[in-house]
Amino acid sequence: MDNNYIDQACKQFRTLLEQQLERSARMDHAAKDFSAQKQVVIGLIDGDGIGPIIMREAKRVLEALLKEEITAGAIVLKPIEGLTIENRLALGQSVPEDVLAAIKTCDVLLKGPTTTPKGGTMESANVTLRRELDLYANVRPVSVPELGIDWIFFRENTEGEYVLGSRGIEVPDTLAMDFKVTTVPGTRRIARTAFEYAKNNGKTKVAIVTKANIMKKTDGLFSALCHEVAAEYPDIQAEDWYIDIMAANLVNPDIRGRFQVFVLPNLYGDIITDEAAQIQGGVGTAGSANTGDRYAMFEAIHGSAPRLIEEGLGDYANPSSIFKATELLLRHIARGAAADKLAKALEICGQTEKKVVVTGDRTVATCAAYGDYVLETLAGL
Ligand code: IPM
Ligand code: MG
């Protein structure tokens, strides 16, 4: 074995550790009060693949719901160009510098899916944005009233396997190592977000989901800190679960109805929220809020669907997920009435009437036709 690899890896590990310690030391807390702000700038990022197709519909919905406020200048819809896989690959940057600068001039973002290249060293644009904007809470609601399901997931969004996922170590033809990071302030803030949500929304239970029996250091710390925070909420019951049995429980009709709020590390949250969304009708139906203290970004929970594009079926992409993200965005910027209206329209279109159906492989209408249906329904409310 060439000792060079070991020396290089040790050097790299030292840098990673120093950077993570530094990140952990500068986590701040100062949530924004949108109701006190004169103007809110909403950045609209199309993304790539099916991104621009579903975003077009979301834009129409936002324009309809916020018409007066846009005219009065209280809301600004600001298109952000350039976050496409073609541009990112050409520049060799996961989020090009000028795009990031434009994004940082906004308060909140509505973002279409972006392609994440497999392998190589290019980081996922999602991961870069979540890190650069410090969007530490990935909040994903899933609800299926007829099955008694009303879940909300608080996925830690800036740490775990993701934060150094593009900076692992490799000894060619021999081994590869990646790193997982859990910090004390990073865990405390997601735990606090989940328990505060539970307290303010009449929830009585929070499930802390880890694999602390195997990932003893990182998940062990995550679980211990969640319990520490839980101790400040005596009316809320904190339960420990392992991710594997939780994955089974979500499809167990005898048990799943008792879960309410979940808090969990990044990768488990990624996987299990796709499972939960599938129970709701598919990943195309679930929206996601990425929130931090300064910025927030709202998006579908899924990627850019290259298969649909390759098969020429992009126009049939389901916009439900980005509509749900739009509802979450409106609620976040204190536009509760508009959010409620959109929630009502989505319920009518997606669950009650179902006059126009777009659901993955059972697709019968285009994305635009579904957009028309939601807009007509909104106009009737
Ligand atoms: C998600 C997505 C992203 C993730 C991908 C697109 C990088 O799956 O938001 O859940 O892995 O976080
Ligand atoms: Mg995912």
C-alpha cells in the first residue's frame, strides 16, 4: 500500500474536521418576522428536466393568489436564471456564483427540481443551496385522511451523510470512505424546530428516528440531544425508533395512524419521506420546505425526472408537489389566507373531485391542464 494515500487522506480529514468545527461554531439563530416586513422577494428558480414545466404552473398560481400584493409592490416575484444542469456542468459549479448571489437577494425561493449527477465530484445543487443558505430544517407534511395519516417530518438538512458526501476518500481499486457529521448546535436546532411545531400545533408525540444502535457516535448524539430538548416539553411524548422498523411501521395499517411528528437525520429523512409520499399517492404529490433563520426554499420532494424527459413525456409531469410547496411558502411568509385557499383548491382537485388526474404512469392529463384546473378551482373559492 502506498503510504502517500494515507498521508493525503489524513491531511484531507484534518481539513474536513477543521471546517466542520468552524461551521458548528458559527450557527446563528434569529428567525425573521415576515408579517413585519414591507416587501417580500420571492425568487423563482426553474431548475432543469421537468423543473420549468411544473414551475410554470406554480408561477401562475402565485400570480393569481398574490395579484393585489404584487401590484402594490408588497410581493416581488423575481425569476432567477441559470440553475440548469447544462450551465452548472459548463461552469463546473454546483451553483454558479452569479446565481447564488441573485438567490441571496431574495427572502424566500420556490425552486424546481435540479439534476444531481451520479458519481464525479459535482455536488448536488440542493445540497449546496441548503448549506450556503443554512436551510437546516427540511419539513415535509404527508396526509391521507382516509387512512388516518397526518404526518410531518423534520429532516435535518445540513449535516449527516450529505454535508461531506462529495468529499470522501478513495484508494483506487481498494476502498472508498465517506463521512457522516452530527454537530451539537445542528441537532439542537432541528430538535427545537420539531418540538416547537408540535407544541404550537396541538401534537402530543414526536418520534425520534435514528439507527443509534449501529451509528453510535453520530446517531447516538442525535438521539441524546433530541431527548435533552424533549425534556423542555413535558406535555409532548418523545419516542425512540430505529429507522428500519419505522420504515416497516409506515406501511403497517395497525400502527401508522399513531405517528404525528418525526425528527430525524438527513439521509433517513430523505429515504423515509419518499416512502411516506408514496403512501399519499407518489413523490409527485409531496412538497417540501427547507427553512433556516435567514432564508427559506420551497420545492418538490423529488428530482428532475430524466426518464419522463427522455420518453418525451415531460409535459405530463405532475405539478402537485410544487403546488404543495407553494402552499408551504405562502404560510411561511405569513400569507395564511392565501395558503388556506390554495390548500382547499388542492384538496378539491387532488382528493375530492379529481376531475383532472395527473399521477406518474397513470397520467391522463398534462401539467398545464392540471394547472388550469387548480386556477379555475381557486377562482371559484
Ligand atoms: C430530496 C431529493 C434530494 C436529496 C436530491 C435531489 C439531491 O431527493 O430533496 O429529497 O437527496 O435530498
Ligand atoms: Mg429525496
